[in-house]
Amino acid sequence: MSKKLLLLKLFAVFCLCIMPLHSVCAQEKSGGLSKGQVLYAPAYSHIYSINGDRLFQLTVTLSIRNIDMKHGITIVAVDYYDSQGKLLKHYIQQEVELDPLKSLRFVVPQLDKTGGSGASFIVKWQADRFVNSPIVESIMIGTQSQQGVSFVSRAKEIY
């Protein structure tokens, strides 16, 4: 066998060995797996009705769901901000372990309108290995007279 053919075969074997490793790393990054994130969740302590003249107050529930079936995650921070970006409240004072398929909730009462129509939560989480990223949503609901409003905002990764 010639040296060129032998080198070509060795190169092919090398490439075949390296490509699966690259594919696994790419899957971890692009398949929704992560070791941690900072998430922005829009929230609305009120919305406007009747031509913007009337406030419709809402109860806000922030839901954090660990959707990884095998591994826990750690919630590092849950912070609530108003429409101007001012921090209103730290919802946790120490890290919270969230076991597989477990969820947490944090509630802003309907009468609390400090957040305004542009309120938000920042949620920071981490894990010691690549896991499915949690589902983080804010759920708004309110009733006035005979009218009810409810809707959901899904969090977005900001880094």
C-alpha cells in the first residue's frame, strides 16, 4: 500500500472519530440543553382598556418548571422589575434546588400595581451538567365586573 493511500485512510478514520464528538457538542448547544441561563419574562400587573383610559388590574404568576426528567437545576435568582427597570423585589434570598419535573411559582397579587404594564422578571438558573432548559412563563389573570382576561408570556433567554 502506498504512503499516500495509507495517509488518506488514516485521515478518514481521524475525521470519522472527531465528527461524532462535534455532533454531540453541537446538539447540547442547539438542542435546548444548557448548564444555565438568564431569562427575561414579561409580566403585566395591569393592562389598559376602554381606549387606554381604564386600568385592568391583573394577578401575575411566574411559573418555573424543570422539564428535565433526570437532573435537578438550581434557581439562583428571581427578581421582579417595574416598567422603568427598577428592581422591586428579590423573590428568593438563597438558591433553590428544583428536582426533576418539579415547579415553583411566585405570585404578584392583583392589587399590587407597582410593576405596571411593562413589568418583568429576571430568572437565573444553573446546573452542574447539560440539562433541558426549564420552561419559565408569567401567567396573568384578572376579572372586573363580568369581564375576565388571562394570557401567558414565555420567558426569553438574554444570556
